[in-house]
Amino acid sequence: MKELERIQNPYNDDKAIDACSIFGAMDTSGKRFSGKGVIRAIANMHDRGNGLGGGFAIYGLYPEYADLYAFHIMYLSQKGKEDVEAFLKEKFRLTHAEEVPTQPTPKITNPPLVWRYFLEVGPQKPEEEADDDYVVERVMEINTKFPDAFVFSSGKDMGVFKGVGYPEEIAEYFCLEQYEGYLWTAHGRFPTNTPGWWGGAHPFCILDWTVVHNGEISSYGINRRYLEQFGYHCTMQTDTEVVAYAVDLLMRKHNLPIEIVAKILASPLWSDIQRLPQREQTLMRTLRQVYGSLLLNGPFTVIIAHHGEMIGLTDRIRLRPLTVGAKGSMLYLSSEESAIRLICPDLDEAWIPAGGEPVVGSLKAPLKTPVAAKEMVSHVD
């Protein structure tokens, strides 16, 4: 037994290498708020990471450019920047460009150059193609054809800020206390099977869809091959990237509701499906047949966000934690309840959702209490 413990824990410490921390806060009234509390909450889970990745997504970030696509791009060379900027001017109407403000932070070393661009789709787009599809194609083109540059945020009125460091260090580096948004997500990374590098930090983003993840996607290979059929290319060397693209495909392109998407990503076992009423059984069999390659194998908890919604989802047997808290119009999702109560000690409610059942905060609907959330996912026609 001692030999097994030595092999599994060679440094004799008390950390779990599969930890990671995730946190989300949303004001469902749409009111924008500072990220100071979110930064404190994710920093409270410092020991779940190791400084190899941290990041934030903010919605309602750029009200002055709300109708434009905001590209955040990291550059590894000046030539990469020049080449990409020429490409952007060829493919879009470029309204404004600037370097993302940063400040010296002691433990952030060798950062890439980070710029943001506010873009409008112009006459270069084929008339029959949707704007969002055109933007996704251009993001994939930059990330596959320009070796010294990668787009890591591409939505409207939102942005991702991420890098190598603890999340509180990334927040300090990007001056995030100066920003406001109505929805924030945050991540502290403890890379297991993939590199810790600037592009591989969370959140992962395409258009305004972002994902932060605690766990391990062991189905990455088949998920990736399936998504490649629809024009998505995984270039960030991290398993979580497939979740962001899967959500974009299912919810935006195929227009499926989150209740159905949850049953695709976190599908019940076949033995459970066989015990369902016939109508639900038919639905579940159809989803498995059509989208079986998007089933996420392995332990996971994710926070999915886009404009107007924040969604928490775990694998069916809850191998990674998720706690939900609600206070007035505020919804919180977290790896640990302590992080929520640090910034909101007098919650109206706190609960642990069932595995595979989404928790949804929305600008369009009241907060879902545990009872309402259970009713929402208990039956899908």
C-alpha cells in the first residue's frame, strides 16, 4: 500500500492533480458589476491550481462596440501581428484596434503580445452565408494558417482574458478590476494531460460561447474528429476546446435547447435509457445515434456561458464538484461553496445539482430554484 501511495503521490503533498477551479457569477437582471468579487472567489481556490493557467470571460464588456465582433489575439512575433492585421483588413471592416492594457505582474513572465480588434462583417462575406459562420471560418483560418498568432476570443460585447499564471495573477496582469460585466466566469488550471501554455488556459471561446472545465475529456479524439466534419479545428492543445465547439455546433447551428444538449454531452447509460417511457427512450436513442461522437467521456464539470445565459453541467455520476448559490437576481456556480460564501455569505439558497442536469441562469427567465431546475430537466418531449 505504501508503495502504491508513493507512485501515485511522489512528492508527498496533499494536492489532487486533477483539481482545477471554476467559478461563475451572473446578475440575471442584466446589471453590470465589477469583477473584484469574482477574482476574490477564484483566488480562494488557489490550491486547486498550480499556476499553469488562469482566465476569465466577461459579458457586457464593450457596450460602446456592442454590435461589433471583438477579436482578442495573442502574437508570438511582430511578423505574426503584421500578417494577421493585413488579413483582418482584407476580410473585415476594422473599426478600432488597440493593445490590451496590461501591467507588470511579478510572476507573469514572457507573455505574448495581446491585441483586440473590433470588426464588422463587410461585403467580403458571401451573401448566402451567415455572419457568425463567416466569423468562425476566419477564426479557424487564422488559428491554422498563421503560426505566430491565435484568436482566443471572438464574440460581440464580451471578451476572454487568460494566460499562464494563477487566476488572480492573470486578473492583475490584465487590470480586470477595471472592467464590468453582467456575467463573469473564471478558471484556475492544474493541467494534467495537456500543456500549460497561454493558448491552452481556460476559458475556451468561439463567437460568444465560452467554456471553463474541471476534469478530463478522454473522448477528445472522437469528439475532435466529429467536429472537424463541420469546419472546427482544434489548435489549442487542450481537451476542453472540443466542448466549446460542440456547444456552438449544437446550440447555435443546430438550435438545440440546453436540456437536449445536456443529454448529448452527458448521456444516460444505455441501461438507464431502456427503463425510460417509450417516447423518451426513442428520443434518447435518436440522440445517441446522431450525436454519439459528441458524448463527453471522462469526469467533467463545465460552466458554459453566452449572451443571456450561464449554464452549469456535470457528468452523470458527478466525478467533479459543482455547487450553486442564489441571492436575489445573482446566480453563482463554483467548484466549492466556500468561494461563493466568501463574496456572498447570506445566500438565499445553495444546493448541489444532480449529475447531468443543467443549472441555467438566464436574462429571459427567473432564477431556477432546485425544485424548478429539477422540473425543467425531468421531462423532455
